[in-house]
Amino acid sequence: MVGAVLYVVLFAFMRALRRKHATAPRGLCAGCAFVHMQYAVSGRNAVFCTFGGGVRAVQIDVMYCTDYRDRSAPPRVVSVGFVREIAPVEAAGWVP
């Protein structure tokens, strides 16, 4: 009888530990555009940050990052150079 009660208590304790472990939150890096993640068969994962061209291992679960870029956001459109708009050849008055 005591063995059965001990078994039920131990079984309930093990289920509680599994539930707690399964609901661990994911870090901020999981949704970043600069992340390189490797998932193992055992359920563990390795996280690397590729911001700035280098690859750095991330050893902790990141809560806030200054270089974070949302992976699902559309890319930014950036104008490069000093000329805002180039006029077409016909509008400039050039005739071949």
C-alpha cells in the first residue's frame, strides 16, 4: 500500500517537472533576421548571432537586443547616393 502511494506521488512529481520544462519561453533571437540556429535531435539548440558580418555564439536567452530586426518585417528601402531622381533622356532635351 505504501509502495503504491509512493509510486503515485513520484509519478505526479515527474509529470509536473516535464510540464514545467516543456513550457520554457523562447529567447528573442528566435525571431531575429540575424540569427543562425542549429537544432539538435535531443531538443537542445545552438544560437549564433550574425549581425555585422561575424558569427558569435549566444550563450544566454536574450531578452532585449539593440540590433534586433524582426524576421517577418519587410526590408527597409534605403536610397543610396546624392541624386534623388534622375530625369529621363527625353525630358533633358538630348536628341541623337
